[in-house]
Amino acid sequence: MTSASHGDPLRVVAIADADSFVKWSASLLDAVPGIRRHLLIVRTPLTVSPAQQRTALAGTSFVDAGVTRVGFDELDGWLGGHRPDVVVLAGRGPFVRLVARRIDRMRRRPVVVSGLPGMSIPAQRGALEYRRESDLLVLHSHREERAFAELGRQIGVTLPTALATLPFARSLTIESTRAVASARVSAQVRASARGHSAGRVALAERPAPRPSGTDLVFAAQALVPTERQERAELARVLRQAAEADPTRRVVVKLRSRPGEAETHLERDAYADLLAARPANLVFSHQPMAAALESAEGLVTVSSTAIVEAIARDIPVIALDVFGVSKPLLNTVFVGSGLLGGAEEVVGRRFRHPHPQWLRDNYFHSDAESTWWTQVEQLVALRREGRLRAKPVPVGRGGALHAAWHRASVLGAEDRTVAGRVALGIGSPLVRGIVALRRSRGRAGADTWADAGTDYTLEPTPHRDPIRR
């Protein structure tokens, strides 16, 4: 059911600002039939440009009439006038909490859903803390569900979760993706039994090949690797790959153009590091789905684009040039068969995932993605008056903290005197607290240094401010 026992379709609104969250929330809602969907883009320092918006919405049914750009102070009026049944909060943690406070003011409170736009291993304390007032947290793998459940037990946060398929990884059905992987392994086993190596499987025994591309597509990321010398090293590897075969392109897929913001703050951009480059090493700002159409293989450190490629049966390399660790966000690939280094990239020795890894990591059966069924049940409970609202509590520091929080998220969009005062007082204090917590970093269990768990209790080591 899509109307929760009422005749009219459910009214569902996603509220987002940054590029990856716009893409995720639009794609998530686009896959739900029989609803009235809308996307609200709130102006913050991270808000997508019109060009980024077109890229993020490519492949969805969202058109201009289904998207509205608003200032934060316009939210109350818009939500009060449209009275959605469900709101999907799609933004970084502080943005989610700020918007949740506005929803607390609504006389007719909707069901509040939140989620994360890509792979979320390790599960981070802040990701859960900022979304704890949601009615439901959408996750995308069985592994993530276990990680966030354990994290919640560790910090005393109880938040219902629901499983969804990563919405932009649906070019092939999940079942067919796993079938192709299983067929590939079976063919390799049969060939090996006859004395062939796994890399020399007879063509007749391979799954039907997809139309092959020739591009090496590199999915750039703002957060990883962090250090300039590491990013320069990756630039050098990409240069080498281009020089190794001038007849084939190396495509660096970027998320933003000069002057545009991304979800995360990028330092040492590849556009600068690769200012001098071979003619066959090019930059692309097109949607990832379009970039993959001409891809021979995809290379990245830990971008969710790797899932998008796997769903299209495009081989990949998950880079382990700088190791495998939680700060690199690549521990999720342990056991996948996808990890590889610089030599594999230059030689274009891409690989496919082990089928045993797939189901636990983003390629579960479609039947296991029950998030929307759970949302409908919550809507029914809310209409019956049996779903308790979860208002955001007043934080320590009261009005001053609230003003600092608002000004930090909204940047120049916050024009209040209280915001300016709070930033002047609170920003140095917060920087000091965060620096102190980082300096106390432990090396034991449940930390960023512990690769044996899928969650962390420590503050993020990535210096990634909301306020730009």
C-alpha cells in the first residue's frame, strides 16, 4: 500500500542541500511508486548549483515542477502549507538536526526519515547522534545494519533502521548482478579443474559480456586520501596510466566545478594536481551513470561509485595504495577481491567482486529492501495517534548553542545578530574541544585505529567543516 489506508497518495518531501544528498534522496523517492514526491533544496553553503542539480537528478523523474529552492526561514510556511505525510531529511548531521527542530514546530507532524547517501562503513557516532530523533534511519546493507545496531548499543541510542537498495545501483537487478558473479566464479572453477588458470577461462564459459568501454574512470573523493602528498601520488598514478596507453582515456570524474560546493570540503583538488597532463587524461562533470557508459573499469579509494559500477558488471579497483584503514573508508572492501594498487591501475587489471561478499555488502535481494513498507506502517501509526513524536531536545548552552548551530549550518544565509555573536564566542570553543578530543585518540577497540570493528566511537579524523 502507498496510502497508509487512506485514498490519496502519500505526500513525501525530501529536504536536502548538498550534491550527494540531493542525488540520494531523489533517487530513493523515485523508486517508490504511487506517491506524490517533491524535493526541497535549502540554501546553505553546501547547496548544489543548478548544474550540479541537473547532474544529481539525471535519470530520475524529478523535473523543475517537482523541485523547490527555499531559504531556511521559508521552511515553516512551505511545510505548513503542503502538510507532507513523510519527510526525508537528506543532509549532513548538523543540517538534519537543524531541520528537525523546524519539524518540531509543525502542528501536524509528518513521519521523519533520515539516511546516508552512500556506503557507511565505518558507522560513525556523529551520524547516529545527529539523526537519533528520526522515526527511521535508512541503511543500505546488512553489514551497515549490524554496525549501526552495535554502535547504538555502545552509546545508548535506540533508532529503528530499515534496509534499502542503494538507489543509483539499479541498472541491473540485484539478483542478476549476483548471478553474473556466481556464473563467473563457476566458470573459473570449471576451467581450473581442466588445468586452466583462473585468468584464462574459455570464452564459451563466461557470462554474456556487456558492451565493453575503453575508459579508465577514476571517481575522485574530497575526503580520502587527505594528505596533499597522497593526492599527488594518485595524480601521478593516473598520469602513468594515461601514458601507458595513449589510445585509451583516463577520465577523472569530479563532483564540482570551480566555485561550486560539495558535500565534503576538498583540499588539493585533482584539477590543480593534474594541471599538466597527457591529452588522453581528461576531466568529467557528467553524471556517474553517463561516465560509466564508456568505462572499461572504475578506480577509486572508497567512493560509492564502486557499487554503481558493480551493478553494471563493470570491473573495478578499490585502491589500497595507502593501506586499508577506517580513516581511508575502505575497510568495507576487505574480502571483496577488489583491492589493488598502483601497478594494477596502470596495467588496467580490473576485477569483479567475490559473490560471497555481495549479499552482505549492498547487493542483497530486492525483497529484503523493506524500508518503504516500514515507512507506511509508521504513517499508519502516526495517523492513529500511536507513534510518539521525538522532538530534538534543547542542547547544552541553550539559546546560545542553538544560535551557533544555526549559523554554522546556514553560513551567510543566517543574518541574525544572535548567530554572529554565537559564532564569535562558540567557534573557538568548539575548535578547542574537537582538537582536544582528537589529541586523546586511542589505539584500542572501537576507534578509528581499530580495523577489526565496523563502527567508531571517536570524532572523525577528517577535518571537514560545515561552515565554509
